[in-house]
Amino acid sequence: MTETLARTELPNPLDPEETMSRDEIESIQLARLQETVAYAYDRVPLYKEKYDTAGVHPSDLKELSDLGNFPFTEKEDLRRTYPFGMFAVPQHEVARIHASSGTTGRPTVVGYTKQDLEDWAKLGARCLRLSGVKPGWKVHNAYGYGLFTGGMGAHAAAEHLGTTVIPMSGGQTEKQIQMIQDFAPDAILCTPTYLLTIADAMQRQGIDPRTTSLKVAVLGAEPWTEEMRHELEVTMNIDACDIYGLSEVMGPGVAGESNESKDGSHIWEDHFRPEIIDAFDETRVLGDGEPGELVFTSLTKKALPVIRYRTHDLTRLLPGTARPGHRRMGRITGRSDDMIILRGVNLFPSQIEELALKVAGLSPHFLLEITRPNRMDELAVKIERREDCDTGRAEEAGRELQKSIKINIGSSCRIDVVDPGTLARSSGKLRRIYDLRDK
């Protein structure tokens, strides 16, 4: 006979930096920024080359606004210096290496010192705590392990917080469900679309997703909408919060969302300096509240400092709420390199998701196909109907979505409503756009 383990509430203190005022944060930022820019200039040949060519020097950085005079770092810089050309420490000081998948070219390679890894775990733990995860909980980690930063980054964060980690990794959806049923975790970490896949698979097995032990989901690695949050929270009876990060800047844990306010992710500005630039005029640094492209400068990283790294994520900066000294990111509306320009109209997959989830009978499972059959770009939205939506109602729902896209986005498209389970599922980042124009 198995005894139920007694649960006690464990201490869950905030880091002192989490409660600092805005002035205190900006004072730390300036000192660390000056140190980091000089450190990168002295140790990374690419930065010295860039700054000398641009006619700027670390000594020119007198105040925070001076950062805008320094050149950007692009993903292509990491590919051009592949594999280790942007590392600022000798190999014996690099404790771990991660890399992107490299599906569109050479992978981007990133490295961490032991101190970098400790900072990463600490910041990730801040995010989990802010999202409602508590020490002593069991945490089911369904992010992929390996060179991708998601699995090991989330794992270290959960351990640092003091939880019991179940290192499931991605895929094997049937086994995921079995482990959730058997191990009764309190929280789950994965991409939002993969949690949706798990919920769908539970329903096919006759399991009500609302009856699991899960209380909190911390979801990241892809943009998602408020409509998707509502879908997941209702379907699984959980609190769903965002976590933000990217390998080149650190990994998951750069910013996290409060489960109380659910109003965007707070950036840990004692370790990162964010900027918003005009996505169409990179020379313009925008003020808080203005939408544009997110740019990050690391303030404490030693193995791979990044100065003004262009993320291509589109969002805006807002005043802090749950952590007043740290600014928030608005929800990411898309990526500048994922933007579809269709006959002069700009649109993003997240806009389609937002509109589709307002139409009864349509599911969140969709993809976009772009073709050019007669010298004119055409967009087709393939989207699954829900199980309780018959084919007659599905046709009507498709027409409703088509009209909504035309009214709200201004673009004409074809809607193909397909049967449930038709479209591919992913345990990692989901591919939404298929550009078939060259085919």
C-alpha cells in the first residue's frame, strides 16, 4: 500500500533585486552595461571590429541612452563566427554549450560559464515562482532536452526553486499522459501548442483534462495569444503563464509572467537591458509603450556577452506591475521575419489564431500556406474543426473566419476546414507558415 507523502509549505523568498526600485535597477544597469561593453570589446574580435568600424568606443558609454550609438548584433554574426568565435572566455572556462537546430543554415552556438549557468537557473526560478510554481511541487518538464536550451534551462530553474523535477522531455504524448496520471505533477513546462496536443490526446483517451493534478502551466518558445491562454485554462482547469527567452540572450528565463496579473512577462533588468526599435527604421529607438522590435543587451554573461541583439520579436515595453522595478514585455504579436506581406497587407500567424479562436467550431490547430499560382500571392488557412462541429457547421465556420480575416486584417484568403487530427502536431516549436511559392 502506497502512502501519500505529506506536503509542507517551504520558504519561497524573493531575490533582493526583484524588489528594487526603477532608479536602483537603472543604476545597476549603467554600471554593468559599461563593464559588459568594455569586456566584449576587449575579448571578442567581432565586437572590436564592429565598434572600430562604427567609430564608437566603450568609453563613449556615459549614460544608458548612449547604448543606441553602438551597432547591433545579428544572428548572422553568430553564424559567421561559427562555432566559437564569439566566446569571450577560453574553452576550459566554458561549462556547457548549446546550439540552435540550424534548419535554415549554420546553427547558432552559445556557451556558458559556471557562473552563467547559476545565473540562468536563478532567473528561471524567478520566472517559475512568479507564475505560481512553489517549492516542494512536482514539475513535469516537457521541453526538449539536448542542444536546445529549453529542456535543461527549465530543468535547472525548477531545481533551483526547490521543486521535484520530472524530466520527461518532448514527444511520446501517450507516455506524457501516463506520467501525468501516475506521478500527479502540480505544474507542467512546455510549449503552448504541445500542451494543447496533450489535452487533445487525453480527450481521445476518454480522460477529462480538467481532472488532472496540474495547477499551473508555464509555457514558452513560441508566440501565443490571450485566446490560446483562455482555451488552455478552460480545457485543463489551470493557470497558464508565459515565459520568455532565447538561446542567444540566455535561454528560457529572461522574462516571466505573474499568475496573478497575467499582463505580460517582467524582464529581469538587473541582468538584461531591453530596447524597442522601429522594425522598419532600425536607427530609431522607441519609447515605452510604442510597438516595435525587441533588442537585448546582456549585463552579466561571461562566456557569450551579447550587445544589442536583434530578436526580431515584435512587442512593446510597459511599466512593471508585479515587480514594479522591472519593465514588462507586452505579448509578442509575431516576429518581423515571420511577417507575411500578402498583396501589400502585413499579417502574422498570431492574428489568425486570435480570430480563429473566436469562431465556434474551429480549433487552435492551423497552418498557413502561401502559393503563387498566377503571378499573384495567395494565402490558404488550413484549420481543424472541433470534434463536436459537424461538416455543415464547419463550412459555415470557415466562411465566418474568412470574413473576419478580411474585415480585421484586410486580406483575402481561402479557408480549408479539415477533420480533427489531420494537421501535424509538434512537441517543440510549431511551424505555422509554409511558403510554397518557389515550388
